[in-house]
Amino acid sequence: MTDGILLVNKSQGPSSNQTLQIVKKNLGIKKAGHFGTLDPLASGLLVIGVNKGTKLSNLFLNDNKSYEVSIKFGESTTTDDAEGEVIVTSKKKFTKSDVVNTLRSFLGAQKQVPPIYSAIKIKGTPSYKHARAGREIQLAPRSINIYEILIRDFSFPLLNLSISCSKGTYIRSLARDIGISLGSCAYLHSLKRTKQGNFKLSNAIKANNADLEKIYSIEEATNFLERCDLTLAQMSVLKNAKLCELKNSDFKDNEFVRLYSQNIFFGIGIYNENHLFKEFLV
């Protein structure tokens, strides 16, 4: 199997791109890409598209994600994580009850200011490059959603959490803001991604162990999508055009579906207003 999805357990230290290059070398392929960056100090699940599997980026980049997180109170850093320099300290202590009450305020839809040391571009240049150059910058708040925050352990100054959140959530910013909300300061001490969409860390392998037999086929990787069975005539139209008519369907507008004809998997489409649009065919 040379087209599909590979689940990799990224180690602390290497960047997501460095991990990707190891995978490409071990698989002997040239085309691959990951669907969601992990910082060098972060570890855990890195979802990688291989060959035609890279075309699934529109489907998986918007997935919700889950993390195991450690936050350290009493210090804040330039990068909002353990990699930065300490810039503020606080001796304030608080109880688990204080933490529980504060965490409740972070649940649900909200606006979040990303860390200045991020890849968000300002006038074409990543924010972190402006920050390293000493330029004063201000990033606009972004809409995110925190679905669940569970305390795994709290022994001051370390707070260990399990977090489920939407695309675009910066856990570094969350750590920073939790510290501020408690009248103190904090930074992200460690982070491990445990889930992305339907993919789990428990099914991932180390980059050095990557081989072609570990790749999930595009059909397997998308088995959570609804199935759309087409006639040969409809499939022929879709192969030669961007869309085909599909009336009396139970699909929702803008829903991704798996395409089949005569029980053969052909690829991924998007349903909208009685039409099926071609996302890509295998």
C-alpha cells in the first residue's frame, strides 16, 4: 500500500518536518505531508498523508484534537512554553478547588490570542520571526472551542490535564491564560497529542519504524464517512467533470462522502444542493 495515511508517534525534540523527512526516507517516497504541526518540544500523534493520501488534507486538517498537557505555574516565558526564557515570576499559590473553578471558565466557544512565537504570518512573515527580531507585534484573537478539560493530577506548581479542543487551539496560549486567570502566571511544560479526529496515538508507530505495510488505505482511513453509491453513468460523468447531479439524497450540504460504484471504491466527494462535487478520485 503506497497511498493513504500513516500514524506516527512523534518524539520530543525533532520538528514535525524533520519527523516527516525520516518517514519519507524509510518509506522510499517523495510525496508526503502531515496534517497538523506539533512543536519540537511536543510529542504524540502526527497524521501523515502518503502519496495520494496527501489529498485528504482538506478532510483532516479541520479535525478536533485531544492532548495530555502539563502546565507549570509561577513563571511565564517568551514562547509560552518550556523552550522560552522566563520573563515573569509569581509566588502565588492556590488550591485544586481554585483550579477547578478557573478551568470551568475555559470550556466552550471563545476567542483566543495566539502566542507571538507562532507560524501565523504578518505581512507574509511568520510571527515568530518578528518576535525574534524584537519587533512589537499583536495577533488578533481567533475563534476556538474547548470541549473538555479534565484534571489528571495537580501537585503545585504542576497541573496535568486532558484536553479536547477544536482546530486552531493553541495549548500554549491556554496554559498562559489559565495562569493569568488564577492571578499568577504559567507556561506549557509538556504536551502530547493523543487523538486527532478518529485517529488515536495508540495506533501510531515511531518514525524510524515506518514501512509501507503500516499505511492505512484511503478507503480505510475514511471509513467514518457516509458511503455514496453511484451508477456507472454517474461515475463516468464525475470522472470527466467536476460534479454530477444527485437528487433525493439524505446527505447534508458540504458533507464529505466516500464514492462507490459497483462496490468499488473510487474516492472522495462533497455533496451540496443536489449535486456531488469531486474532491479527488483514486
